[in-house]
Amino acid sequence: SQPSSAKATAGKEEIDEMDKILGLNIRVLAEQIQEIPDEILDLQKQRNHLRKNPSTDGWRESDQIRDRIESKGFRVKDFENKTEIYRTLSSMII
């Protein structure tokens, strides 16, 4: 039996070969999904500031920024002490 690292390498090679045959570009998509443009990061900073200093207008503006981020193909996930931004796969399909 192969060691687990050898199995993992063999599995990655098989996936790469299938990806090449099918033309899915999985590795390229995986890299692009992780990239968050500066524009979105700036919006996230503005939103985080508003959320840390809440007021009625601040919450409303924070929600508007969330909507802008999501309209550009990203998902916003709020936690107690942080916010994470994810690119949606559907935003990458042309």
C-alpha cells in the first residue's frame, strides 16, 4: 500500500489529468476565487468601520455597502469579531 502522501500526489495528478481533458481549468478557478480586488477590500474596510461605530445611519449604510459588494459577485459573511468576503463561483462563469 502507498503512503498517504503518495496517494494524495497520485490523486492530484489524476485530477489534473481529468481537468486537462475536460478543459475545466480548476486550478485557475481556485486561484481566482481567492483573489479579492482592492475595490472590494476598500468597501469591506468602510463597512467594518461603520459596524464598529453603529448608529441608525451607520447600520443602514453598512447594509448598502453589503449590497454593493454582493452585487459585484461576492458573498459577505459576518462573525462577531470579523467579516469575511468570498467570491462566488457563479460570478466567474462567463
